Amino acid sequence: MTFKDLEFEERFDGVQAIVNFRNGFEVSVIRHGGSYGGKKGLYEIGVFNAAGSMCDPLGWGDDVKGWLTPEGVEKELDLIASV
């Protein structure tokens, strides 16, 4: 999946896209004033399992990963899709 494929909607004071994967994970990609890196134009992602709980399938050590460029978002989405 490329960053261009994401369908962002206005949320909070920024934007959000939701990505659903066949493996049951749902990923929220956000950028707003309170997100990690949002004030610098960067993105934050959070992952939810099939039960709807936030999770850390890649061992980040946190429920979210911030400070991501569009290329960084693509990399993390590819990794999550392959879990």
C-alpha cells in the first residue's frame, strides 16, 4: 500500500485515515496538533486488533508510533500487513 492510497478525512484539528488488513489489524493514521509529530507535518499510527483493542504487533514498546514521514507510514503498514 502506498501513502497515496490512504483516504484521509478531516478529524480533530487534522486528518485521519483508517486501514483494515486481512490479518485482522486495523490501523489509524493521523496527523493533528496533539499527535506525535503532527505539528511538524509528520504522522502517527495506532494499531487495533480484531477485538478492537490497541496493540503493539511490531514490538514498538508503545500502542502508537509517531514522527513518521509518508515513507515511514508506508513501511510500517507493509510490516503490519505481513504479521
